[in-house]
Amino acid sequence: MSLDSLQAWRTEFPIVDTCTYLVSHSLGAMPRRAEQYLRQFADEWSTRGVRAWHEGWWEIGRTTGDLLAPILGVASGTISMHQNVTVAQAIVASCHRFDGPRRKIVMTDLEFPSNMYLFEGFRRYGAEIVYVESDGGIRTNLERFLGAIDERTAIVPVSLVLFKSAYLENARAIIEKAHRVGARVVLDVYQAAGTVPLELEAWGTDFAVGGSVKWLCGGPGAGYLYVRPDLANTLAPATAGWAAHARPFDFAVGAIEYADAPERFQSGTPNVPSLYSCRAGYEIVAEIGVDRIRAHSLRLTRRLMDGAKAAGFRLNTPDDDAERGGSVVIDVPDGEAVTAELLRRQVIVDHRPGAGIRIAPHFYNTLDEIDLAIEALIEIAARGSHLASRRS
């Protein structure tokens, strides 16, 4: 797909007409089609009322997951939808016991904090949390990480793309080591899905979690959980609700009788409006193809990195394309104030403490926008002392 054909998609995203939108690692631009789907939801609610549950709403978790499945490289019927990644991770953790010899949860010290908070809570059930120290805050020390995964390890939660640096983990090596010692991997693909090609089934991924807010352009409230098909129906999640029951409308009391996967990993009533809004992004990403999105992303991020290096800025992102997701992290003096000024100029980026300014072009961005952003960054950074005094 040519650059021109990708740019034809810009008309689908109203926000790109109002600013230079380079923050898809945080909140992807809203497609016009999402408004149409939300209107469909509102129309069904207003005209069909309670009947809508049996006219598509009750099955919406499965049907929405099936739209996402090709993007993740998995089969239909293997994805359940949830409010967010923390809920999905909690369901995974609740499938395991931590009161025996296999009680370790191994993760890098660069994980997204919410993942840490969730698994830290399982210490009360006997879990032992092991954080593997990284080198320089940008990439995982793979040898050290693999060495920490042993026969006492139950779960290895790992982000495929790290949120602070966009470092792309070697998922295959981690999964292979975990399986060799009887552990399971929970791959967080939040910062990858929609911009990095995924083959979760081919990699032997046990669990994968993510959300639709970022590169999938699906908005908030539509997290997802993939469970390896041959594993799924052997698991009994303790975190379960009535939507996970084999016959939910029997309203049986007492212990749950689990549905088959993927419904057995559901909790309560589905978040219907969010599952309508995320469809548009899934459809568009699938139509374009993640391989083509990745090629365009690498072209734009390389232009951005070259401009930053020429200006003498420090990059807190791997230089090798094979080790980098869709974002570039640029460290400049007084980065928070520089970011505020970029936002004032309608160059939409963000800043993370200990990392820098995160800039993330997507398929709807252009080389001209990259040039505009780097020129503005150079100009603003050169006035850093003035910005600092104005902020104080």
C-alpha cells in the first residue's frame, strides 16, 4: 500500500484536521465510523430496549473479539472482552494457585505500573513477586530475565512493547523458556496491537491481554483477553461472574458451572457501548493490514529519530527497528515544560517521568507532520530556560 493510499484514510479521522496528532501510543484518533456505531447502539437501546440483549448485545463480547482475532494472529472464539487490562490480568491470575512450590510471578522492573499493582496483590495468597532489573531503563536484560524463570515460576507477565521506551521484547524466547520449566506467559500487547504484526498463536502464547485505546483506535473500555485454546477449558478462574456461567439465564445459585471458552473468562454484564465503539478501529486496522502499518510506522519513526539525533537530543528508544515498537522517546532538558509548549502549539504528544517526550505517528500521519514536530521541538528546547522560568 503506497503512502498516498494510506493518506486517504486521514479523512476518516477528524482530529487530524485540527492538530498534529502524534499520541497514538496513548489514545488513538477516533474514526468517524465509531460515531456511527455508537449511534447504532443508542438507536437499539431506544427502540428495542431489553430485547436488544437477545438480538446481539449478549454475544457482543465474542463477536467483537472475533473482529480482533486476525490482528492478534489467533483463531476466532479465543478472545473475551473486558473493561481493561487490569481486569483481564486479574482473571488470569485467579486461574492459578500460589500456596505450593510453584508460586513465583516473574516480571521486568520496566512493566507498566498497573500490572505490578495487580500482581502485588496476590502476595496475600502466597505469591512471590520477582522483579528482574533492567539495564539503563530502556531494554530488558534478556539473559537475566530468562534466568529468573525457573521450575518455581507460575506466571510471567511481560509487555511485548515497553511503555516507557517502546522496546520490543523477544516474546518467542520468553515463551520458550517458560514452557520448558512449566510456567505460563501473560503477554501484554497493549502497546503493540495495531502497529506491530502479531502471531500470538504461532508463538505459543498462553495468555495475551491488551486494550483498544491506543493503536487500535477503539477508545476506552474495551480490553481483551486471549487464552490458548488447548489450555482454556482446563482453567477455572476464581474471578468470574454470571456471564461466565454455562447457562447464565438459569440464575443458578451456588458455585458456578463454567461455560466453555471464551465465555468462561467473562465477568459480569458486558460493556456494550464500548464494544460498539471499538469495532471501527478494528475494522480499519484489519483492512489496511498491520504489515503495511508497520512499514509506514518505521519510515516515520526513523525520520523522527534522525531529526532528534541531528539536533543532539538523547533517544530513550532502541535504534534498531527490530527492537522498537511504534513510539519514539526523546529526552530533552525540562521535557515536561517542552511538552506543554508543544501541546499549546497543537502538536499533541506526551511526557513520562524518567523517560522523556513520547511521540507516536500512526498510519494517518505524514512525513510533513514529523518534520513540523521535530522543528517545533528543536525551537522550543532551545528556549528551555525561558520555558522553565515561565512555568515557575
